[in-house]
Amino acid sequence: MAETGLKKSSISLWGAIAAATGIVVASNTLVSLGQGFGVGGGGFLYAMILGLILNLFIAFTFCELATLIPRAGGINHYTLPALGPFFGIFAMIAGYLIVSIFSGGAETAIPGIVISEVFLPNVPAKLISTVLIIIIMLLNIRGAEFYSWSQILCTAAMILSLVILGVVGLGGAAVSAPLPSAGGPFNPMGLAVFSLTGLGFWLFVGTDLVCPLAEEIDRPQRNIPLAMITALAIILIAKTLFGFAAIKYVPLDTLAGSPMPHVVAAEAILGKAGAQWMGIIGILASVSTLNTLIAGIPRMLYGMALEGQMPACLGWLHPRYRTPWLSIIITTAVFLTPVLVGISTAAQIVTYILAGCFIWLVTYIIAHLDVIILRLKYPHAPRPFRSPLWILPQILGILGMIYMMLNIFPDPVMRGQIYRIALWFLILTAAWSAFWVKVVMKRGLLSTVPLEKLTQELTEADKKEGLVEAESIRV
């Protein structure tokens, strides 16, 4: 495995931080940020902090799992010793593949539309999106280090841009005059602002996509926890600065009702140049998201293929670059298909994305259960990162996920549509998972894999590179 597996230690701590930050600053979260401050004013910060706490519980869970089982399969490998192959396949397909199909399609379309409308009006948006995602695909096939450096540059430019716009706005150097009401009530909604917790929660979701890169991250037992927690702090600072700058110059109802509130705010701060700058930030956000998805999802498929939970071809590695090239190509094709057929431009895509987010919450519940079960089943297993306060964060995290699922969208009609779509996807995913485990793998649905087997499959060379602890697991 040391010679033929994924290339070890090719992603630095900064690359891991960029990977953990990448999907969290997707262009759709910039819209959510502007609308959240538009509805809740400065009080939206309370909802953001509560959402951050719930995501911190998720980070604790995935840090413990990823350092206990540092495997490319991600949630699938974490679930195998806790709940068995059925829930492992179910969690990966439902929580990552389905969500990625819709969000990946939307994020693929956005940079093509923006570049075509703002910079290259004579070039079709579909062509721009196609060329861009193929470049991202080739970078990922070329190697994890190429992914890492491109992600660092993209994420750094995006975060610094948000911080600069926020500082310029709050520092009074904007081209517009502050609103007369800028000194109004900090929290006009009162306690009702906590109804926006769902919106605040989505501003931080996705740091766990660094975990499938565990086999390629340098010193993952240290760097994965550092990356996830640092990413949450960076996102909080950048989005808070920009959000408060936005409400200083743009009326709340304008932000709440705009389809692009982040662009409106940037224009109020720096005029037309600000709007163009935010357009570039939106492009970088989409590129960063796609880069992270095309890096993370194929490695999950690769890890599952090695366990016989996916077709063996998804485990093929490039003979020179040692990347899961076929899985990368297939993932790219999946993201590009909605753009080419025009599905990603339909208004109904919002409902599908929220349905995917609902299913993502189911996966987070499974991850929290994994930690609880493995703590009870393997209490003496060496855990380089141990979630604090025993299993209290996991219990509170599960309750938080249930709350989010019950409050996925304020409109009851659309919420019903989201539930129906999510239920169908859950049923189809469960049926496929059961078929694969019983018919193809010929195993019991809940037949768990010993934790020792998953860790012993990592070679002595992996241990020397810091992928696992040298101590044997004490059951």
C-alpha cells in the first residue's frame, strides 16, 4: 500500500485548512449570509454562533473518527466498525453523493454565468463552465499536491477579499455614506432571531470534507483537527466582518429580498469595482467548492471500492500520480451533466439542494452515533483526538440535527416538498445499499468490521509517516 496506494504526506496543514474551508464558502452561502443579516440585522450573529456550535460538535465527531480511522473512505470506514456496511454505504451515498450532484451542478454553472455576463459576453456560459471544471479535474488527477496548492491560493484570495471588504466598510472608507439607521437596534427580532439558526448553521457546513484526504495529509492526527477547527474560526471572522459591513450601508429589506445580497453589499462599499470584485469572489467560491468536492468524493469512492462496497474500477489509481483518476472523471461528469442539459438553471433546484441538505443531516446523525458506539465498543482504542465532555457533544449534536430537519425551511408548502423528495432519495439509497450488501457483498446488513482490521490494513510505512499510532488497539 505504501508503494501503490494514495500518495502520502502530499497535503500540508495549510492545504488541509484550505480543503476544510473550501466548500463552506460556496457562492450559495454568500447569498445565505446576506439574507440572514437582512432578516435578522446584527442579531443574526446570535444565530450564526449557535450554528457554529453545532458545527463544532460535528468537527469534534469527525476529528475523532478521522484520527481513529485515517482512511480515504471517510464516513463509510468510520461506520463499518460501528453500524456495519449497510449504514456505511447509505451514509456515503446519501450524505455526499446526492448532495454533491445538486450542489456540484449549481456551483459548476455559476462561474460560467458570471464570467459570461461580466467579462466575456460573447462566450457561452456552458462552454466556460465546461472548460473550468475540466481544468479542475486535470489538476486533481495530476496529484493531491496540485489540488492542495490551487486550493490554498483560491481559498486565501477569497477569504482575504471578504475580510478586506468588511474592514473597508466597517472602517468608514466606503464610497457610500452609512445608513442613518446604522445605529438602530442591534437585534430587531429579539428571541425570534434564533429561528434563523438553520440559516446560520449552513454558513459553516462542510469542513468534514477534509477527512477523505486523511491518507494524503501530512500528520493527519494533528493536522485534521487543526484544519477543521481553524477553518470554522476563519469562516466566522470573515463572514461576520462582511455581514456587519453590509448592514451598515444596505437597508435590511434590500438585503433580505435580493437574490445576490453579497453583490449589492459589495457595490455599496466600493461601487462598481466592489460589485466586480464580489463577482470574482463568487467565481473563486465556486471553484473552491468544486475543487474540494472533486478531491473528496472520488477518495470516498476509492476507499469503498477497496472494501468491495463499490465497483472495483472506482479503486483504480493513476500509475504515475497515484490518484483515483476514474472516480475523479466520473465525479466531474456528474457535476457537468446538469449544466449541459440545463437542469441547474431551473428554480426547482433550490428545493432539491435543500432536500440534499436534509439528507446530509441524516449522515451527520450517523457520524455522531459512530462516535458513541465506538466509545462504548472500543473504550481503550488509542484516539489521537478525543471529543471533549465524553459523548455530550454527540448527543447535543443529534438533537441539533433533528431540530434542523424539522426547521429546514420556513414555508410549510416548500418544506413538505423537501420532505417528500428527501424521503424518496432515502428510500432509493437504502434499497441500493441493501442490494449491494446482500447480493454483491453477500454479507449481513449490520455485520460490523473489527476496528483492528481497518487500522492494521495501514502498513508500517504508513505508521512511520504519521498516519496511525504505532500502538496496537486494546479492545
